[in-house]
Amino acid sequence: MLSPPQDRYFTLACFLTLSTLFVFIRLFNISNSLLYFNDMGRDSLVLLEWAETGKPPLLGPQTSALPFNQSALYFYLLYPIFLLTHYSSFSAVLTNVGFYLVTFATALYISRKNKILTKVSLLVFFLLTIHPQFIIQNRFVWNPSFVGPSILLAFLFFYRLKEKFSFKYLAAFSLSIAAATAFSYSALPILLAFGVASIVYFRVRSFIIGATTAMALGIVNLPTIFFELRHGFVLTQMMLTREKLAQSGAGFSPQLRDLIRYSLSTSNGQLNIFVVFLFVTALIISYFIFRRQKESSAQESIFQVAFLVFSLAVVFTLVIPIGIHAHYIFGVVTLGFITLAVIPNRVLAPLLSLIVLVWLLPIAKGNYFLPVSRTVFQMESCFATICNQEKEALFVSVQSDFHPYHNAPEHRFLLRKAGCNVKNIEANPEAAQHMVVVLDSSLYEHGRTTYNELSMFGPAKELRKYTCLPNFGVVLLEKSLD
């Protein structure tokens, strides 16, 4: 058995090794493999407007399931590195890497006096590092990308609070779970799970935990509260009166299917069922192993808490009538990893070996690092040429074959960054007489191609074409005066 100093050196060596692996998987060939579009462009555009106006945003990204916005905390997290890199399109990826490394270093510091929690932190770090959905959505960063590490911290502080009820652990737990929810409302089932677990473990003190968490939620949502006060609670009114978006995939069976499919990230249904069977079996065996022990151990205690919170999170995820998308699983998966990490090693080994083998294969094949059809640098070079010649005010839209959106926030951002005078057609359809139609692996047929932004622009004639790549170019339109 290792002595305490050796424990520390071993933990540090593991952390440095995992950090190297994490950084490599997130950043290797990122300049050639980042398919920069839509949400990343939307976020960059918000940050650019903040930098140019000096006015921080009060609202975060619009949610897809509800007519409400996430907290602007997400933009505040992205802003420093965005400025330091001079508005780089890769700044969000760098922020994500830094956030994960700092979070996991913090997790190890919290766990430093508890070998089981240290093991949990290291194993969760490893599994989040190689999990396919975490890789995909850490290389294409948007607000749900930050949920997982926040949930890990919330669990560690929750358990430390169970060991010793103190204000610092209470505040840290509340802020961690509030931050996870502020980044993405997909963490709401985890918030509810911790709420029920608080009642189970803390009884009367659960009211204190609830009140403190409510205060933390208020803190991370202060910009939204200020916006609501300034604008007569417009978001709240929209939530109460506007028709909610139709939910595809809602219902227990499709939600369970999608939860398993995205959590395991394989397209092999039989393999998914087999892994779930092994996972449930491992939990049952672990339960009986702990029950046979004459004395309760720290490992058993952590297992009980992790299993309860994880089980509650799964239940709440399945009963809330919202279809499950890939990014909705980050909180549940993180809790599942925590539960997995604390079961006895002899039960853990075969299941972990299978999972790691399945998830390491696409990394070994280089699936995440393949070059994209057009890189950020190629788009920047193209737009620099266009903005050097086109000095008039411009609207921007996009015609693409790999997404259905035409509002083109990514191209608005890159064109503004390149020096073009870009206007917002949604805010003022008369602000410009010209429109740039970006052709992103697609075609534009004048008079036949149609979508909302073109309709808002009105009758126009085709003025010029710029062909930057075989699959990327621009058509410049001018409003018809007759």
C-alpha cells in the first residue's frame, strides 16, 4: 500500500497523464476539424457585440425546448479568452479545456483526504475524457458542454456536506449545482435529484440546503432577473402564454431508448442492452457485497449516496415529458460514472474494460480529428477578400446542405470580424440594400432558392459571385428598385 506522500505523487502523475490525454483529444488538429457553424457562431457574435459596445449580455442562449433563455453566465465564462485571443473562433474550445482542467484539479483537491473520492475524481475524469458525446461537444463547444464537471463538483461537495455540515460546503454545493443548471436546463433533473437526496440525508436541514440553493440560482441568474425587471417580465409572460415547441421522442419508451443510446454512444442496440445489463448487475452485486461487510465503510457510504442521486436523476429525466437529445445526458452520465467508480474493483473491472474498449476505438481510428469541408481559416480568408471590396452595408444569410438554418450567425461574425458592415435584417429590413448569400456546400438559384431571410430582403438582382473554394462561396444580391 502506498504511503501518503506516494499517494500524492501517484495522484499527481495520474492527473497530469489524464490532462495530457484530455488536451490531446480536444485540441489535436482542431484547426482543420472544427465544423464552425450556428451555435458557435451565435456565441461568438454575442461576444463580439459585447466587445464592440462594452455592454454585457443579460440573456444567455435561447433554449430549444422552452421559450426562455439560459443564464448569461455562459457568455461571461467565454468572454475573457475570447478577448485574450482577439476574437478567435477557437476561444470557446480553449475555454472549455481550461474549465475542465481547473474543475478536475479542484475535484482532486476536495478529495485529497479521501482515497475513494480521489479514485472517483480520477476515474470520472478519464471516462469524461474518452466518452464520445463529451468529445464531440467539447470540440464543438456550446452551453451544455460545461455541465458534466459542474455536476461532479456538486456531488463531491454534497458528500462532504454529508460528512460535515458546514457553510463552505453548503455554499460550494449550491453554487456548483446552480452553475450546472445555469449552463443548461437539461441539468434540472439532477437538481431535483439532489433536492430529494437532501431530504433523505439531511431531514430538517434540507430546508437550509434548499434555501441556499435557491439563493445560488438567483445569483447565477441575476442578469436574467435584471432583464425581466427592465422589460416587464417578458420572458415569464412568454413562458406562460406562448405555445411550447412540439416535443418529438417524448414518452417513457423513446426517452429510455434515447437515454441509453446517447449515454453509451453506440449504434449497436444489442451491445447497448448488454452493457446496461452488466451495469445493473454490477450495482446489484456491489449492493450485496457492501451488505455482507460487518462494518459500514466509506466506500459503501459514497456508493449509497451516488446510487440514490443517480437513480433519482434517471427517474426525473424519464418522467419529464421532453424528448432526450444528445446533450441532455451529460448530467446523468456524470452521476453514472460516479456510481460506477465507487463499486468494488473486482466488479468494476470487466464492465469498465468493455466500455473503455468501445470508446477508445473511434479515438484510435482518428474519427474525431478528420478534416472538414471548409476550415475557419479558409472562411476567414474568403471573407477578408470580400470585405476588402464590398464597403456597403450588408445583410447576411446562408444556404447550406448540412444544416437547415439560414440566419448565418457564424458568417455574420466572421464577416464583421473581417471588416464588413453587417446589418441585422430581423431588426431592420431596410438597413441595407445588399445581401450576402453564403453558399456552404450548397447551390443558389436566383429566383428559385427561397427562405425567410430572402423573403424579408425582397425582390433583388444578382450582382456578383465570389468562389473561394469548390464548395464555398458567396453570391451578392442587390435590392431591385422597380
